Amino acid sequence: MSLVNEIKKNVSFIDQFWNQSFQIIDDWDEGEEYREEVLLQSIKQVAEKFKQNQTNVNELISQMTKELFEWEEMSRDQLLTSTTVLNNLLLINSFEEINIQVNQIKNLSSDLLTSPLNNLVKSNYSNTIINTLEKYIEYRRNYRNLFVKNIKETFSIILKNQRTFLSLLTNPIENVLFPFNKYMVPSMINK
């Protein structure tokens, strides 16, 4: 901003206005780039923490699986004790067949409960997220750079047209109203 605030000699108000406009666009561009870098670094830190905590997740999965199996075992025992009277009414011939079916249910339910956590630990989601975010930020930066370039080119055309229009207006007026300026002594102008 200090470059914009400097008042240069022989610079018109139009040039100062457009220089400030260009500086605002550049400041916005730099701010967006900084925010993207902060976002990318934050995601990388989260992914790193996730990788460090994978051992904790593995321990959690093993503890959860152990408790799930204990809970299934207890429910199976309760089922078998409560269904001994119904053994004759069921189509299943023996408690062994009931145990096999209960084991199948236990295995299926444990797979359903633990597979999302296992997939989360075993897969490489954090790297995929980082790569996707990096591609998104690269796309966004390229698009923003193109946008800034187009805006500056458009502003430059407008600035050039405004300068031309201003010179078309001021030159004839200066020549008509102040023709004696050409004949004045330079020492008188400085006073």
C-alpha cells in the first residue's frame, strides 16, 4: 500500500485511481493465496495426526471386537438357556446347529461393525484428501490468476481510453483558455 500512497509528480488522478484499483486486486489475490496455503497446511497437519493416531485406532478396533465377541457369547448363552424348552418345536435338530447359526450371525455382525473402522485405518484416505485438495487449490489459483489477468487487461483498456478522452478534452481547452502559457518565462511559473 505504501507504493500506492506515494504521490508522484505528473501523475493524473486517473492514474492514481487505477493504480489503487490494481493494488486492491493484487492484495485480494495475495490474501486468497495465503488462505489457501493455511487451509492446505491445516489439512496436512490433520492427516499427519490421523496417521499418528492409527495405532490408537487399531487398539480401539481390537478392544471393540473383543467386547463385541464377549457380548455375542453372553447373548448366545442366554439364547441357548432360554430356548432349551423350544428345542422340540424348532425345525433345527440340535443345539450345534443353533450354535453354527449364531456364530454366523456373530461373525456377520462383527464384520459389519468393525469393517468401516478397519477400512478407515487400512486405506489411504488422508493422502487422497490431501491430493484432492491440492488439485482443487491449483485449479482455483489458475482460475483466479486468469481472472486477475483479464480484469487488469480490461482495466488497462479503460485507463487508456480515459487518458485519451482526458487529453482530448484538456488540450483544446488549455490552448484556448491559456494561450499565453507558451510565452511565459519559466522563472515566473516557479514563483
